[in-house]
Amino acid sequence: MTERNGWLKDILWVAALAGAVAIGFRLWFGLGATTNLSDAVPWGLWKILNMVAGVALATSGFTVGFLVYVLRLERFRPLLKPAILLAFLGYGSSCFALFLDIGLPHRIWHPIVMWNPHSFLFEVAWCVMLYFTITMLELSPTVLERVGGQRMAHRLHRAAFWIVTVGITLSSLHHTSLGSLFLVTPQRLHPLWYTPMLPVHFILSAMGGGLMVVVLAKLLHSHWYDREAVFGAGTGCGGRVSAEKRGKSPCVGPEFPMVRQLATLAAGILAVALLVKLADLGATGAWRALLAGTWESWFYGFEILLGAAIPVLLMASSAAHGSPALVGAAAASAALGLAWNRLNVGIFGYFRDAGTVYVPSLAEWAVSLGVMAAAAMVFFFAAENLPIFSESAEEWRRAHRAFTPAFDRFSGVWRMTLAGGVSRASLLAVIVVPLAWVLLFPPFRSGGGARGTVRPPVAQDAERRILRIDGDGAGVAVVFPHADHQRRLGGRDSCARCHHLSLPADHSTPCSRCHRSMEQDTDIFDHDAHLTAVARRDHLGGWIPANQACGSCHSAGGPKGAATARPCLECHQKDMAPSRQVEGPLALGRAPGYRVALHENCVACHESEAAKQGRPTLGDCSTCHETLRRREVPTATASPSLVAARLP
């Protein structure tokens, strides 16, 4: 009997082999030469799709475990092993993708011994590592029974309740913490996705979408290996099945009611998640952005449609009661919508603020798809060699013997020569590896450079005590001993002398967020965003509440312009943390160029300290600009004033 998923395995082998080549290049040449990441968009495809979305799609382990072990819904027990397998593969591939994503992969063990309890990432790292360990413990009895370790498997079975309980706790904690990660970027993430309710949205969407993933896995396994279990033995089942005949219809198998009930439960959770999301849009006022007609609003609408609306409507229809295809469509839509949501929150929602669009490189796609393909092949291997989808070992053996591998129907010679999986994989490797090497080799991509052009890091040391300031990347850099300045100027209380202002609701706004141009002044006042924020703060009414917000800053009856506006700090004295250096009612509307801002801040202090310290050259340019002391030839991209300063 021909293997129904042989073509899919060949595709997975191609993706995995290409991914292996890309992984080798990433580890050898580094992130800068193999990715399109930048300072503006530092989190890319591996971090969001493979890690953040991957663990969300793998939540079936703790949700089905909660249903079976805590709520005692034994009818879902046949789906417990598949759910645990999906959790194991999802978390394992996510950990591996995270290993590839960090700049120094060999230091991934640091959170284990270098604790930072104030960081969300620290908590996420520990929860993911511990829950991955829990999934291994939950899956190990199945493996032990296969290799003859029945005694150890029995001991683990006895401790299953406590293992699952710990797993439920860890998984719940880190899914909410993943949402909390993005709460630290209130000024950067688009208002459609930024909300204090992000942790709640993350856990609800992960629970509903994760259940749909195990439903989809069960339907696909039945289609490929045990069709009668879910799809039934009948043919020509295109018509609608009556309510009286659903239980006996040949169009559905004996396990379909269990699958449909779990999908219905998942759809209910997704419906609750949708209602919470819509209520949150109204509470935060972000619904106006949804109606703005921007590409972000279309992305958000697509997310709601795929992740909640389509699955809920399909499962609410009467046709889903007798149609595995409709249930599968609902499950696939929910899984895609969940992944799309994580991409929106983690990548797309930052494009407008970053001022650039991040497009993953070919190597990034190869690694991402390769990791997922490898996880899928492990899934097939486990499904074919372990009693995962059947509690009965004999039933599993009978289903496993039902298929023999085949490669091609065109020629019997090909079938005989390439019947084994090793032979097929070897042939694919001979074709794919050289092709992937040519397409993904970083020196070819970067025009011949050995490792590509990578911008030097800001920090000169691991503890960020010494910083390298090069605002426009022209090479006229300043090596700034930040920790030494802070100590001599009075410790942490002296920070406001330089960091004189933060954006509203932010606490550590970098200089470049306001001083966006090296030479030119920048208008940093977002009038439209301010109208929306004031209307939300004052709970203004009307069809367009923002129209009522003008009176908060401008006097009634007079011209409405910058000259007649109230001083900004009357309202923002606390949430922008201004220092005593900020003066003037309109000083916050425009920010001077980056060079002017830094020079006015630094040179004035240096000139005043020159007489006190008896160092007359302390205020000279060469005190900070080491490149001027070396009299290097100026680069063509340097600013005119700095080029003039560098010439003898």
C-alpha cells in the first residue's frame, strides 16, 4: 500500500537539509551576515515565528492535560499523548531557534546561573526550559514502554498528575509573560496591539489555538494512517448527515465526536478571546485605528478573521457536526491566525515606529522552515514508531504494518532502488545541499565580503560601562566612559543632566528617538496621536471624540497653533520626567539635530570644568573624538562641520 504522505516527507527533507546549511552559515558568519536584522528591528523571524508563535501553537500539552487530569474529562484522554508530543516538539524547536537567534549561542546557559529576577525574559527562559523538561518526562513512559523499560514507565505513570500540574503552572506563567515582554514598548508598538491586556490576550489565544492544533494533528494522522478512525469507512459522503444518523454515519468514524467536541471547546475559548479583544479595543480607544484604513488595520482584521471569526462560525454551523473537513478547516484557520497574531505583535506592529520594513533574508527563511520541517519529521517518526495516537500497542502495530514506503509511481526501478528512507534522503541531500550552499553563502550575498558589513555595537564592554557614540555611522565616533561619568557627577541622581526628557509613559527614551537627524531639527510632536490620547484620558464623547480634545490645549475662540498652546509640561510634568534643563513652553515641539544636542550638552560642561580642573584643552573636540587626535582622513559621509573640524 502506497505511503500517503511520502511526497510531504520529501518536501520536509528538502527544507530540513537547506535549513541545516543555513544554520552552519549562521554559526560561522554570525547574525549580521546571514540576517536582515537591524537596530530598528532587532527581533526577526526566528524569535517571533519559531519561538513566540511556536510555543503558542504547542500549548495543547498543558490544555489537554488540564482537561484530562484536573477536570477529569476522560473522553479526551486519547488525545493526551499527541498533545504532549506536540508540546515537546514545539518547545524543543523553539529552544533551538532561540539558540540560533541570540548573538552568542554558546552562552544560552547563562540564565541558569546568572539570575536577573527583574527581567521578563529571565522568567520566560526558566519556564520554557522547565516546561520542556516536563514534556520530556510526560513523553518518556511511551518511549520506555517501547524499549522495554516498563518498570520506570510505571513509576512515571504514578507521578503523572503532579508532573502535569507543574507543567500547567509553568506553561500558564510563561505565556502571560511572553505578552508582558511587549509591555515595555508603549511608544514603539502600534496602538492596535499595544494594551495592558496583552498577557490576557496571549494566554487566551494560545489556549484556544493550541487545542485546535492537536485537533488538526489528529485529523491529519487519521487521514494518513488510520482513516476509518475519524473519517469513517463510507464513500460518497458529500451530503448533509441528519441528526438521527450522525452517530451511525459511515462518513465519520468512532473518534470523530471526541475530535469535534474538543474543537467546539477550542472555538468557545476563541470566542471569549475575541470578545475580550473587542472590549479592550473599546476601552483603550484603539478601535479608531482599526477603522483608519491603514495596512496595520487590515493586518489586525485579518488576524481576527483567521484566528477567531472563521473557526467560531465554522464550529457553530450544523454542517460541522458531521464533517471532519469543516472541523479541519476551522483548526487550520485558528492555527494560522494564532501565528499571524504573534507576527503582528512581534514584528509588523513595530514597522511604523522603526521607519523601515524588515524583510527576512533567504537564510532566515531557510533556518525557520528547516527547524519546523525537522520537528515535523520527528512527529512522523514518533507517530509511526510509537503508540502515540492509540492506547493499544497491538492496534498501533497493525496500523504501522499497513504501509510500505514508495518513492515514485513512474518506474518500478525507482521504487526498488529508492524504497528506503535513507536512500531517498541521501539522493535529496546530494541535490539540495550544493544548491543551498550556493544560494545561502553569505559572501556571495554581500558582494564578496568575508562576513558582511556589521555595524559595531554601542557597548564596548560586556557591562556597558563604556559606550561608542556614532550617531550617523560616519566613523566620527566618541568612546564615552558612561559609568565613570555617572560616578563623578553624583551617581544615578545625575542621569537627568544628560537624559533630560522621556516620552510620555516611557522611562528610558534614547536620544535618537527625539534627535532623529544628525544636522536638522526634527518636529517630534504627533498632533493626531495627542488628540486621541487626550480624548481617551478625559473620556470625551461623540462620534469622533478626538474633535472635542482641542480645548484641553488651546483656548476657545482663538487661533489654534503652536504659539497659543498651553505649555506641554503643565500636563506632562510627571510622565515625561523632565530635568531642570528643560525650559520654555514650546521647547518640546522640536528637537535639535543629534550633533547639536550632544555638543551643547557636553561642550558646555567641559568648558566649565576646564578651569576648575586646570585642563585648558578639556573643551577641545579632540578630548572626546579620538579620530581627530589621530588626524584620520574624513569619510565622504561625515557631516560638513565635523569634516571641517577634522582637517588640519
